Amino acid sequence: MCVMQIRSLAVVKILAVVPLLLLLLHVQSACAHGSKYDSTPNIYPSLLGGRNPTDTDWNLAYIKAREFVSQLTLLEKVNLTTGTGWQMGPCVGNTGSVPRLNFSAICLQDGPLGIRFTDLNSAFPAGIATGATFNKNLMYQRGNALGLENKAKGINVALAPCIGPIGRAAEAGRNWEGFGADPYLQGIAGAETVRGIQDAGVIATAKHYLLNEQEHFRQYAEWVGFGFDDLKEPYSANADDRVLREIYVWPFAEAVRAGVGSVMCSYNQANQSQACQNSYLLNKVLKDELGFQGFVMSDWLGQRSGVASALAGMDMTMPGDGIAWADGVSLYGPNLTLAVMNGSVPTWRLDDMVTRIMAAYFKVGQDPSTYPEPNFSSWTLDTKGDYFPSIDDSPYGVVNQHVDARSSVSSQVTRQIALESVVLLKNENEVLPLADFKKLAVVGSAAGPFSGGPNGCENRDCNNGTLATGWGSGSVNFPYMITPVEVINYRAAMSGFQVDYLLEDYDHTAASTYASAADVAIVFVSSDSGEGFVDVEGNLGDRNNLKLWHGGDELIKAVAAVNSKTVVVVEAVGAVDMEEWIEHENVTAVLYSLVPGQDIGFGLADVIFGAYNPSGRLPFTIAKDKDDYPASVVYNVTSPVPQINFTEGLYVDYRHFDKQEITPRFEFGFGMSYTNFTFSNFTVTVDEEADTGEYPTAPEAYLAPVFYNGTNSSLPDKSDVEYPKNFRKFENFVYPYLTASEAKKIEYDADAYPYPDDYSETQPDEPSPAGGASGGNPALFDNLVSVTAVITNTGTLDGAEVAQVYLSYPSDAEVEFPVKALRGFEKVELQAGQSYEVTFYLTRKDLSYYEVETGEWRIPRGEFEVLVGRSSRKHQVAGSFTLE
């Protein structure tokens, strides 16, 4: 039987407003357009939280959560699992409240770069800029600053960090929200961000789970609106079990290990099943193998079923509306009330949904009596406005208190990432840092401001002026934006050189005139992308190609034709094609800026003039030809349900270039400095006392499941779930109540729902071999091998080096491996002439692969090679070790 058919039919029983014909068409299209990849199996039940024996902090939070939830009525439980509807509260997502217990609505707010839709907040550097720093401390500090600002605004749940997409396709629109095209880098950065946010007392959200690797066709209605009328369902991303774990799940495992409170399931399908009702991904991989103890929320309108989503492990629906924005018709809400009352959803499952939410709440230290209330409105920056803007009869009053959420922590971290994320790609004849010149020409709109101001375009959905962020829900309002030309002008005033600038992209005659009269010319160019709900210059979220925008290639060539010291500054969301000019003899230096937020001008200018020695490294590969990449965005619908097969498997980004022996233009991890570094004195040591056997020790058994009043707590009377008498109901607001007529028709029959043949409610006694604790089997994180190296700054300037460790697996192993995989990095600040010994530890998981047949992480036998150096291709063999 088609797996999607079982899941889609789950909507029928609880959602009477959807025509049956539409549901049947949905089922038929899903079954008719399968792929060569296996459909995801049904995995039940959804695991009760609070059962990992070693997760002490979570278990303490569960004690508090159970005490709280035990006081709730059925309606109050439903209220906490369901959003109140789009624009039906101050935040982008608002749950219902529990007034009886003085528990306010839970506020959820975008996003990974700061607080969306507000004022007096920071516009933080993007994830991709943060990844480019390769600085773990900065990753944590950025997360902590994000958390502090969220708390100051009264936000309970920050919709950050973004660790999916990982960057499978270089053109994918939201790659810049994540940290880079490698699971290890993405995992470390994601985990540090989670720790930072939650140490500030705010629940972090790891998103988007899973295989959400492009914007095209991620949602049905959105893309039909763009004219793709043949589309019937979101695309299905299809990947095998090993690729799932080793590439796409890996960063989420690190976030879960760091204690993340929430995971957001994505819009797309995964192996023929919607991500938010995919019991294999949610119940099996996330809650069992990764031991996730928090709650799963839907992406906004990402839910596509009611009962099926609940049984499959989705705990909270956002923003509460079901199929369309602000329609007030929820797939949870009253339908969840009905599903529990008629026996379709067991009461223990609803109890667990709410308990997971409250456990995350208590784990980060939130307290309903002291935590600040939301003091802003997402829907207006005016002091007064509508509380519920999507309806005509909304209450009106003060909605914005204009609380300044910024702090010295915020300003320090945004400025530092703006500095450390700049990547120096080329520096012929050491033209940088600039010195001994009198006249400077600055050319290109990307050097200067947008005439409408930094917030002149909604959701930053335009590319005008300096590119400090991409567009979409990950963007924020800038409190200010320091452009490069502003800082350059200031330096001219202080240092006495002359600067002429042309903030225009297409007047090549004027550009040549300015450049020919200058000692040095700096050309600023850009390439933008964002979320797929808007078209920007013909790009529907994903970039149409990797070319520079606004004719950037021609502008560079026009300037380089007349100035022998042409410096190119690329402001981009990811890799760009630079083959038309990168080898031009007059293009003497190239700097790469990866949307670093409000302080972009400071970062670039300080590097250009030598106030800071560049230390950024590429968190992705820049190819010589677009076709050299392992995958590309699927731009056209060829079937009603687009199938995107991840045929490249494990070979994402540099792994593909290594396997195919393709020379990139600039490799992953590459970046230059104004000084020089050497590596020496390598050691590779296997811990003789560590267990280096092929398989880890079995995890401990689960703690006994805890049910409220037995496995099925008692249900209230039908009359108790009706709307109260004389209740004032706001249109489009999602309430948990049923009408009197709906309540009277309830018939409890736990066997009436069309459960899959393999459906079960029996809680397992033991986890999967890969599970057992937050992040997975604790033995996976045992340190088995230590690697040391001495780094020496052999140059004349102080600077920072990023030491990178790559592991090559036994060539005679039973399975295929990448040529090498990143397994460690450390940024080291060194004064001129200084040396420092850095140590890395390789864990069992670092050495392992996921064995599909057994469901375990297995260490292959044979010789491993450890490579240490400055990038994925500039390294030395540090040593080897053999496991037999």
C-alpha cells in the first residue's frame, strides 16, 4: 500500500471543511509518482519524553512539566499545542494560554538573524558569515546575544538556528541562513548557537527538518500562485538511510545533543511523506535514535494532516491555521479536541505533546510568574495598533513598548563576526592591505546605501546597495547599516587620501573614468537570494544561476581594463561564478563578504586598510563551472509531485570535488591572511583504554514510561468541550472548543480511525542501538583518538589561523567513503613569531559510518589517515592509525 495514502486519509476524519475529492486527488498523485527510493516506513508509537536515563537536566524539567500538565484540562492541553492563527497575537506564532493558572501564551518569533518585524534589535550576521569565521566562541556568543535580545522582547521560543538546508545545491535560496555546506561544520555551529540561545533562557529551534534543500516547489499553494499550475504536492526529497544520517541528520543530532528545546519540521516531503507527518523521521530518527526530548513544531502552514501528524510525532502546529493563512481553520485546535474525544488520538499522546512543550519551557529556566510578556507587535511598528490585525473587529491599544533589546554583547559580536567572516581569496603582489596611495576609486552600488534606507524593502526582498542579508523570514529590520563607502569616506577624512565613488552598476564609461584616474580601484558586486515566497529580480527564492547580479562581471572587467590595482569585493549569499575575471592580470585582490549584518562596512574596511588581518574561511566550495557541483536546484515541474533524488549521496560540496578529482576555483575551508603560518610536530594517538570495537556498547534501557492516570486518562463530558455560554469569539482566532452540535455528535470509538496495519501504542523498553540519550548513543561521543599539531605564525603580522582536521577512511573497507571528511577545526590567534599546540579529539561517531542493515554506527577496520592543514586541499598528512 502507498504510505502517503495512509497518511493523507488521516485528514478525513477530523477535517470536514476539506472536500473529499481534493483528498482523493492528493492520495492518487502521491501514489502515482513514486521514485526509485524506498518510501518511508510507518514507525509507531511516538515516544514519550523524559525516558532517557542519562539526560539529568531534561529529566528534572520533565518532573516540573508533569506537575504542571497534570493540572490541565483537555481544552487547556489543546490550547498549548495549537497556534491562535496568523496575525492573531503579537508574535509570528502564539499558542493559546491557560488563564486559570496564570500561564500566558507561548510566543514564537523569527529568526536566525535576529528578531523579525521589531525595532531596537540587532541585525546579526547570517549563519553563513558565522560559519565562515570557523570560530566556535563567536558561534556561541552570537547565539547568546540572540537569546538575550529575544528574552528582552518577551519571546519564549526563538526560531533559530537554521541548520537545514545544508547547501546541497549552491543556488538554494536559504543556504545563507545555515552555517556551511558540511555536516560537521553545520553541526558544531548549530550546537554552539543552541547553547548560547538557551543559556540566555530562551528555547532554541533547530530547523528545517529535513531535506529542505531548495525553495522551488516547497509548498503547493505558494508555487501554484507563481504559475506552476501542474503542481499537486510539494516536492519529495529522496535520500537513502545512510545519507540521511551522515549528511542531513548529523547537524540536528548535534543540536539535540546540545539540548535544543524545539525542532521545526519542514514544508517538503521526504521519501514520499510530508516531513511534518513523517513517522519515520519524527518517531524513529528524531525521538528514538537522537533521543530528542523537546517538542516538534510545524513550519508555518507546513502541517498537512491532523491525526496523522499527531501520531507521527508532531507536537505543535504553527501558526495554528490549517491549509491557508489566517483562515481560522486548524488541523489541531478543535479538530484535535474532537480527535481525542472520539478516540482517534489517544489521550497519552496529547499529554506527551504538552509535556514535551512544557519540559522545554522549564529546561531553559522559564517561569510563568517572572518571564517577560511580549512587548512588541509583529504587525506594526506604531505604538498603538490592532491586537489581531487579520480581523475587522480587533481590539485596539498599545502594542509596541519599543523596548531596546540590544546590549554590549550584541554590538561586540556583530562587529567581530563582520571582521572575522571576511575571506581573502586573492592578493597578488600584496596589494592588500592598502597603503602608499593617494587616490582611491570605489565603484558599484554594493558599496553604498539603498535610497529607501536599509529597511526600504519588506522582508529585505530587494538587492539595492550594500548586501548585508538575504531576504525572507530570516531577515530582520536593521537598527542601522554601516556601508563600506561610509567607512572609506571616514578613513579618507582621517588619513588624507582622496576617494571618488560611483554607486552605479551599468555606467561602464563613468566607471572607467573614475578607475583610470585612481591609484587603486575597488569594485563592489553582489549576488542575492532568499525565501521562496517572493520574486526578486526574477529569482524565486533560489538563485537562477551563480552569476553576479546587475552585470557585475562586466563592471569588474571595465574597471580592470584601466586600473592595474583592481580590488574586487564580492558580497554574496554563497558561491558565485567568477571565471570571467578571476585570472585577469589587473584583478589583484578579491575579498568575499557573506551577508554579515549591520556592521558590514566596518568589517570590509578594516580588512581593506589593514586594521584587521583577514581570517575568514570559505564554508563552501567555489567551482570553476556550475556543472562541477554535484547537484542543482530543480526549477521546473515535470510531474505533479516533483521528485528530487539525492543521487550524489554522501558527496556534497568538497566531497564531490574530491571524488570526481575536480579542481575547484577555491576549495572549502580556503582563506588567505596577511601573514604566514606553518604546521609541524604532528601526533596521532589512539587511546589505548578506549573501546575501539566496531560497534558501540548498547545504550541503557529507557526509564519506565509515565502516564497521567494510566495509559488513557479520563475524558471530560461532552459539554465540557463546548464553547462557554456568552463567549466572545473573534473570527479567525483558533480556539480549542467545539460547538454544541459538534460535541453532541461525538462517539468514542478507538478502533474507528483507519490506523496503518503496523500501528502500535506500546512504548518500547529499549532505544534503538543508535539512541539512548540526547544526540544518540552516549558511546558515540567517546573520544578515541587525539591529534595534536603546532601552529607557528612565521610572518611579521599578528593574525589568526584556522586549523582543520580531515579524516580519510580505510580504502579497503566494505563500504564506500568520501576521500576525506572534516572532523575538527580550531581558530588560533597568534602574534608574529608565536607558536601554539592545538589538540583535537576524534569521537567514535567521527570514525563511524551508519550501517543500514543493523541500524548502528560502525567503525570500519583498516588504516585511517589524519590530515591537518589550512583547507580541504591545503593540508599535510599528520599521521595514521589502524584498527583491526
